[in-house]
Amino acid sequence: MKRIMFILICLASVVGCGVSEDAAVVEARNEGRKAAFNVLRCYGGEDFVLESSVLDARIKQLSYLEAGDTACAKAFDEEFRQYIIDNNDRLAKELF
């Protein structure tokens, strides 16, 4: 019986780790969408404001990489790109 409890606890902890990792990826996607929204909001205004918002997005992505979280960095980048592609073809062609 103790052996079964131990196995169940181990399985629960492994599943719990997977859930938090998935939540981190979801949060990274949300951050990518927010960053893209900010870039689109700045588009058409002063160039330095647009450049600053793009740099802010890049810094956020790099923070995931520095933390060793390539899944979150990838999720952030994918969402950032897709949001801009979906909402502004002209800017997407300029950036990508």
C-alpha cells in the first residue's frame, strides 16, 4: 500500500510540473500578443517610438532565453509574429 501511495505521489508531482510548464507557455503567448499590440499601436507615428516598442518585445523574448526557457521564447515569438501578420500586412512585410 505504501508503495502504491509513493507511486501516486510521484505521478502527481510529474503531472503538476507539466501543468505549470504549460501555464508558462500560455503566459508567454499572452505576452507576445500584448507586445505585438503595443507595436501596432505605435505604427504610423514616430519611428523611434515604433523602434522602442519592437526593442521592448525583443528584450522580453530574450529574457525567456536567458532563463533557459526556449519553449516560452518560441511561444512568445510565434504569437508576436502571428498577431502582427494577422493585423497589419504592411508592418509584417517591413518587420519579417
